[in-house]
Amino acid sequence: MDHRYETAQVEDKGEGLLLLTLDRPQVANAMNTQMGRDLLDFFDGINADPLAQRCIVMTGAGDKAFCAGGDLKERNGMTDEQWQAQHLLFERMIRAFIGCPVPVLGAVNGAAYAGGCELALCCDFLYASESARFALTEVTLGIMPGAGGTQSLPRAVGERRAKEIILTGRPFSAQEAFDWGLVNRLCPPDKLIDETLATARRIADNAPISVRQAKHAIHYGLQMDLGSAMMFEIEAYNRMVPTQDRREGIAAFNEKRRPRYAGR
């Protein structure tokens, strides 16, 4: 599925693994209207045919920035109506991203500020370069996080830490992000993509229906009381029982061979 968008590139790594790279390095991969359109098109395509892919890695071009947030030069001079129209596009893109049934791993290679931090927060989990930086700077610009940041950050680091981060707008380091539970692993800059792709490959090699159903159960179960979430988990679990992949997994274990999952 190699594909070149105007502001992003998609590289097919084979067997259901994609590398999605935000590609505006001349402006720290800042998100303009076209990037909103490109990412919406990408995630709409994945969501329309989730069987076609098994795992996605998202990163930024270059070694300076993952994404510096919204392109403020493009926004300079926008009318209120133009600003809100652009933001509606971003909202649609974020909903498509969060609703993606295929796991998305973030490889944060540099600054992830404002909307760029919110993009990172949409990923299922994050690996980060040791030199990466994070911030939600919106309140310093007369706005506030509006792409899920006030909801996704507290779920990652807790309410009190999230309030400190959002209300001060102060940047924080990759080490702090790791210590607070926002980042799963810190990597040397030259190893980040390889290590993230290795984990993504392990996910892609697992039974794809199982992976999607487990992601689904975790994401929505956390929004329920425990009893309802347990029932939701069983509904997700029962989806696997009649599948070819369930039978293949058990057969491969007993035959001491690697399973060959077909997503059926």
C-alpha cells in the first residue's frame, strides 16, 4: 500500500505492516489543512477495510519533530468561520484515528507539541526518542486542546498531572513522559524506528481478529463500570471461537510450528 500524500507518506513494510510518516519537515511537520485531509483519507481507508492491514507505525519526517502542532502561519489571519471549518476537519480526522480498529504505534522522533502531542496521544502506545519533547501549549496561544488532549492525557497520566501539563503549557522531556506513563519505551534516536517496527511486526504476526477485538475491549471497556466491561469482554472473546484463526492457533501450538493466521 505504498502511497504518497501531499503531506504524508505511507510505506508498506509487508504482511500487513504500514509506516505512516508525517512529511512537512521544513515546518517541523506542523499540521495544515492539507495534512488534516490526508490523515482523514488515510484513516477512513483503513477503517473501511480493516482486514487489509494488521499494524501501523506513525512517525515524523526528519530528526527534529514528530509534529509541532497546528500550522500557525496558515492560521494567521483566518476568520472565525475559516478557523472553525478547519478545526471541524481536524475533529473528523481525530475521530477516524481514534476509531481505527488496527493498532497504531507512535514513534515520537522529536518535538510533539500541541496538536502534535494530541496526535501522539491517539496512538495505542508510544515509543520515543530519548531526545523527544512533549507539550500541550494551547493555553499560551489563547485556545485550549481541542483534538482530544483534555480527555486522552488524563487517561494516560492521571488528572492532576494532566492539569499541570495543560494549564501551564510547559514542555516536558521524553524521560518525564516515560516516568509518567505516557511513553512505553525510550530509544536511542537511531534505533527508534527499528525498535517500534519490531514491536509492530510482533503484533502484526499475531491473529488479526484477536488483536482487533482485544484493542476494542480495552478501549471501550475502560469507559464502563467493571461488571459491564467484563460482559463486553466476553462478547469480544466469543467473536474468536468460531474463527479459522482460533483453530489454526491451537493446531500450531500442538504441532510445534508457527501459526499461519489468515484473519478469518
